[in-house]
Amino acid sequence: MRDPADLYQLHPGFDDVAGLAMLVCLDGFVDAGHTGRQMASELFDRSTAEEIATFDTDRLVDYRSRRPTMTFVENVWTDYDAPKLALYRMFDQDDVPFLLLHGPEPDREWEGFVAAVAELVDHFSITLTLSVHGIPMAVPHTRPVTVTPHSTRPELVAGHTPWIGRVEVPGSAVSLLEFRLGERGHDFIGYAVHVPSYLAQSPYPRAAIAAVEFVAGATGLALPSQGLEDVAGATDVDIAEQVAASEEVQRVVTNLERQYDDIMSSRTDPEERTTLPLAEEEAGLPTADELGAELERYLAEREGDGNG
């Protein structure tokens, strides 16, 4: 394996960075409701981001699978939006610093990338690494947002009853990072936020707000969410209007509410405890595409009219 340090470049002036928490938000893996993407956008909008380290995306990104945008004006190329994968220092609302690893998920050299991030974890004495993303689940939008937490030590997610049993899923660079950091004895917590399957393809601010709260609870950081709250209010109205206009959607939501309430009740009794099905395991329920067609079409029309 090549030297992991060859994959990134440290920027000068950050010798005082040590002992911070690091949030990982990489774009490319499953992120129902754009959960992690919305959270990262809120952080960039509300905080100054200082680049600490920059990764070599030329080695990590497959440009032909997700081509960067270039701008052409009349007879000349005027701009190239190069992909950037970097480690940033940010400050929460109480001026407490934290780190954010943000950018496209690597297409290549996962083990090299993970080893490089592990070097940075050691270099900056990072105390806790966290990740967030959304997963489509058989949950209604009318109930509190739930989450499947996972970690490198059981103590880090003590008090959380599992929602999902054993499942094999496609891997991701972030999942591999969590696995490898655990092998090295580092603490890592991941939050897979549950997004109603019929809203998985659209931005769902309530999931992003929940992600902010989970990360804040684990780290003690005062993270911003006001922008998400503002957008969530309008989104809630849109969803409520569409549900009211469709008996089919009302039936689906009612069934999901009943299932959700039964599961929440059973979770208080270990002998009757059950797990929540993933979206593709919803027995007897329409698929996510069938459930969400009207809602997503409606929300897309609202966005096209400038109301999104």
C-alpha cells in the first residue's frame, strides 16, 4: 500500500488543533431525505470553515461516473468546479471548535483513504468521530424521527434499543472508516436517521434536524439548526396538504402509524420486542415508489413554482 500521507496535504497554521470531535459527511452513499447533505449545508451556511487538510481527489474520484461541472460562455471555458474532499475546522454557536470531513465519497483506494483519515485522527488527537446519513424506513412522517445508532464500542450507544436485526448491505467508505477506526481502538458513532420511505427521494428537513440533535447530544456541541427549522415548517405544510388530498396516502400513513405505535409499545417489553422493517421489507405495503409518487410529484411541482 502507498504511504497514506500521500493522499492528503496538511495546511499550515493549525498547530493548536487537538482533542476535538470530527463529523464525517461524505456525499455518494445512501442518504435518504438528503439528511447528511442538509446538515452539512447548514453547518457551512452558519459557520466559517477553515481548511486544515485537502485530499487528492484526482486519485480518489472517478470523474466519468460523476462528472464535475464546467462552465462555457460563448467561445471559451470560464470555470471548472473541481471536486473537493477536505478536513475543515468549524466553530459551534458557543465558539467551541470541531472538525468536519466533507466532500465526495472516494470511488477508489478506500483502504488508503481510511488509513489517511486514521493518520489525521492520530495527528490531531481526535476524541470522537461521528457520521450521519438517512435511510428509508417504514415510518410515518407524523411521528418523532427515530434512528439506528452504531458504534465501535457498545457503551457509546448505551440506552438505544436496536431497530434492525442482522442485515447485509453494500459497503461505504464511511462504514469502512468506522470499522477500521474501531480496530485501532478509536471511538466512532454513526447515526442512520430513519426517513419515511415515501419521502426518501426528497429533502426531508426533519431528518436533518434530528441528525443535528443526535450529534449535539453525543458531543455537547451547540450546532445550528434554525435554517433547517425554517425550511421544515414549509415542508410540513406541503406534506400535510398532499396527505389530506389523497385517500390512498392517508391509508398508507395510517397503517404506518399503527405499525410504528405497536413497535414502540413492544419495545418496553423485551419478550415482545420487535424490529422495524426496512423500506424494502414492508410486508403488505406498497413500495416506496408507489407510496411516494404523488407526494414527490406534488413537492416537485411546488419547487417548480418557486414554493419549494
